[in-house]
Amino acid sequence: MRVLGIETSCDETGIAIYDSRKGLLAHSVYSQTEIHAEFGGVVPELASRDHVRKILPLIHNVLNDASMTGRDIEGVCYTKGPGLVGALLIGAMVGRSLGFAWGVPTIGVHHLEGHLLAPFLDENPPQFPFLALLVSGGHTELIKVERFGHYQIIGDTLDDAAGEAFDKTAKLLGLGYPGGAALAKLAESGDSSRFQFPRPMVDRPGLDFSFSGLKTFALHTVKKYGPQAYADIARAFQDAVVETLMIKCRRGLQETGYQRLVVAGGVGANLALRKTFHEALTLKQNISLYFPAQQFCTDNGAMIAFVGCQRLLSGEKDDLNVKVYPRWPISELKINRVNLA
Ligand code: KG4
Ligand code: ZN
């Protein structure tokens, strides 16, 4: 089956064509970050309007890149939630309309299921079951993935998401928005021994996270030491987030008895995180680690096309209602039968 995937849950317009036999055939992501940068965060109305402007030309280009027309598409998949309601509606309306026009089924996909299963776009995907750490701008969750469609959240953040903490701390350091990647770059030249930030919640039992205290710790350090210390602060902050995430993952792996860990979402692109996880979990504990390719860590249409394709193949499809879900717990997802294709 060959499907078109559409992602518009936030400030990226992602389009892809995925074939269940041949894999990913073409994809493209347009990021609106420049539009939102001057406001220091995503402005929902501007996001919706820009999706309207970009979505059809992008679909046209991706079809061209795959040397295809709408007649070659056998299903349309779009992100149905969670996310910004206006932005989600653009992808849903365009996806449903194209499905109607082309006479093919459509399916609304859970954005986080897309992130979780993004490593399946790779040549060496994980086997089930596995533990997943989902670390993005809006989420920090440890999820027990028994098999496709069966997700149990066993750890969650009590306040800021990891990416949100990166972005807020980056802002303190004058790095603009979204500053996660820029903070990581600055941290490369920082001295890891100068400041010691706390590792929140690691001395308590359980798998939950809390990152808002780290941002406050960074604020006090910035005020006390000033711009000359920014690289060292970035390094201390990143070390604290990464080590905290690693400790909770190690605990989650112990509790579930699983030997495989998937790290998905934008913060999974962080190279210091990848290195620390490799050393602590793979080298020391023989855990198999799976990261999506860098381009599929952040929001993209390929992960939506992949998940939607599996669900369409399992016999699911939309009814005539067009609905989106700005809030939608992943634990509510189910699927009856599926053989990953
Ligand atoms: O998954 P994603 O693209 O969007 C959401 O669904 O939220 O994740 C975006 C988040 C942002 O907070 C961004 O700053 C962070 O991922 N991020 C990073 C890095 N690259 C992106 N954080 C730390 N290090 C990075 N290299
Ligand atoms: Zn995302």
C-alpha cells in the first residue's frame, strides 16, 4: 500500500509518501521557526495560516519527487492530535479532502505514536516489546510498548517537558527560539566541572520527571556569573537533563525487564544524550538502543505516513466526521491486529 502522510500538529508542515513494500519514497518538511522566533514561542494563529499557505505546494513537490500523481496514492494519513487545534485542522481537512477526491481511505494518526515508531523508518528497526523515552517540546514520557498500538505511560513530567526546559534555558542564555539545538552547540565548549546542577527526582522512587527547577537553577547561575559563564551553564544544564533522563530510563528498563530502549522526539537529536545513553546503557548494561535518524527525531510527515499505513492495512479508516484532538492520551490508543509492513 502506498500512502501520503501529512503532519501539521505544531509549526512544521511535514509531507511524505510511504510504500509498505518499498519504504519511504519521498518526503519534505517545511519549518516555520523563523516566523515564531520573534515572539519567543509558537503563535497558534500564525502557525495555522502558514500551514494553509505551504501544505498544497509541499504535497505537489513531494508527489513530483516520487514521480507520482494523486492517482498513485492508495491512502491518506494525517495527524489527528495532540497539538494545536487550528494547525491540526488544516492537515485534517486537506487530508480528508484529498482522500475524498482520490477515492481512497483516510486515517487520523496520533502524533506521539508517530514519534515512537519513527525508528521503524530505519533499516534496523527494534523488535517488540521495548521501552520508549519520548522527549520533545511538549512531552517527556516513559512508555511501555508491548506491541504496535499498545502503549502504557509509566513515567511522565510533573511540569516542563525536557525540550521546553531546553528552550526556556536557551532563552535565558540569549539563544533565541527554539534554542534546544543552539544550547547543545554552546554546551560543547562548556566546562563540565565548573557548575553542578541537581538531578531532579532521582533520589525518589518512581519514573516521573520534573525539569522546571533546573531552569530556575540556571536563572540564578546566569544572574550570579553573567555572560562569561554561559557556555559552562549550558553544559551543566545539559549534563543534568541528560543524566536524569538516563537514570530514569535505566530504572524503567529494570522495572519492565525490557532489553530495548527507543529514544524519540526532538531532544533525541541531542548528541550528548546519545553518547551518555550509549555508554551507560549499551556498553555497561547491554541494552539495545534505537534512535530515529536525526531528520525523523523532530516533527515530520514520514512517521505519520508509516503509522497511518499500518493502521490502514489493519483495516482501520476514518468515518465521515472530521475530528481533531488537541489533547489525546496515547494510552487510549488501541489496534486490533497488525503485521508491520
Ligand atoms: O519533537 P519535536 O520536533 O516537536 C514537538 O513535538 O515538541 O521537538 C522539538 C523540541 C524543541 O524543544 C527543541 O528545542 C528540542 O526538541 N531539540 C533539542 C535538540 N534539537 C531539538 N533539544 C536538545 N538538543 C538538541 N540537539
Ligand atoms: Zn513532535
